[in-house]
Amino acid sequence: MITISERREHESAKSFVLRVLIDNIINTRLEPGEKLNEPELCEQLGVSRTPFREAELELAQRRLIEIRPKIGTYVSLIDAELVEEVRHLRAVLEAEIARMACEKLTPARGGIDQLWENVALWRMYIERAQEEKIFELDKGFHRLLYVQCGCPYWYDLVENLAPHFDRTTILSFRCRPAKTIYEDHVSLLKAIEQKDAAAAHRIAGQHMQRYTENLSAIREAFPHYFKA
């Protein structure tokens, strides 16, 4: 069953539909390969078919759904090659962000403290095995790094492609311990505090390699989710 968050103030119907569908695709409440029931979803979301179909067209352009004329609309299967492209892009950007953080982040500005607070919450939710909370904190950690390094536009560019990678992140939490990712964040923050740009650059790259390490476990656990 899908989860529907509240519609935000001044949010258009199309933007609302888009946000809710992406959230449910990422968290696999709408599973890869699942057919979308347009009338039922419109009723649940409280929108007409026009904004729903506008949102569908954008999702199709972003390759998150597949529209099959006269057959139906389906959540796209995971394309491992596309996910690898997104992973590679993030690896390049975030290794550079880690290096920049060693220069820009200081305890006096509060940036390091915010990141450590994020990591502290990670530990609590790992103990509770709350994967969606862990995922939110992971997103928040990386967003803080981009923003505090003065690169919010880089983050927006990455976020446009992120759902493809984010689905595999959620699935990795279900078949591999999230503790390794948590430990990467801790190591990265220690390197940033010590102004060790080389170590921060290396750890950020290693962190983004986790998907490649986890891929075989994810595919074994969820083979029907992947494009052949």
C-alpha cells in the first residue's frame, strides 16, 4: 500500500503527485514492474486525471515509469547500467565535496556539529532497524555536505537522477547491514575535522563504491526487480 504525505501549501497538483509517486517508487511501495492503477491512485491522491497524467509524463521522461500505449503504465524495472552511471557521477562530485569540506567546514560555523548530530540519529535508527528513517538521514547527511560547501546546485542536479540510485540504497538496507554506511560517515567526518583532504577524498569514493559491493546481494534477493 502506498504512503501519501500531506500536500504542501501552494504545491500544485502535478508537483504533489510527482513527489508522492517518486517517494513510493524509491521505497518500493510501488514495486518495479508494478502496473499503476490510475483511477485508484487519482482517488487516493484526491486529484483529477490531468495533473496525474502530467506527472506520469515527467516520470516517463526520467525513466522511472514506462508508458505502454493501450496496455498500461508500469513502474520501471531497475536498470543496473543506469544506476551505475548515477553512482559514478555522485562518486566524482562527492569526492570533490569531501575535499572542499576540509577547507570550508569548521566547528565555529556549526556545520560539523550538524553532521555529527545526523550521525548520532543514524545509530539510534540502525538499532531500531527503521530503514526509511535511515534513508532520510543518509539523504540529509549528503545534502548538508553539498550545501555547506556552497554547492546546492550540484545537489539539485544529482537529486534529479537520484531515484534510480535511491531504490537500490533502500534495497541494500534490506539485505546488507547499514552499519557499514554509518561507519563511512563517521570516518569521513573525522577526516574532515582533521583537515585530511586526501583521506576524506578516499573515504567518499569508497563510500560510493558500496553499491557495487552490495549489487550481487541485492540482485540475489530481488531478481525480479531488475531489468534483464
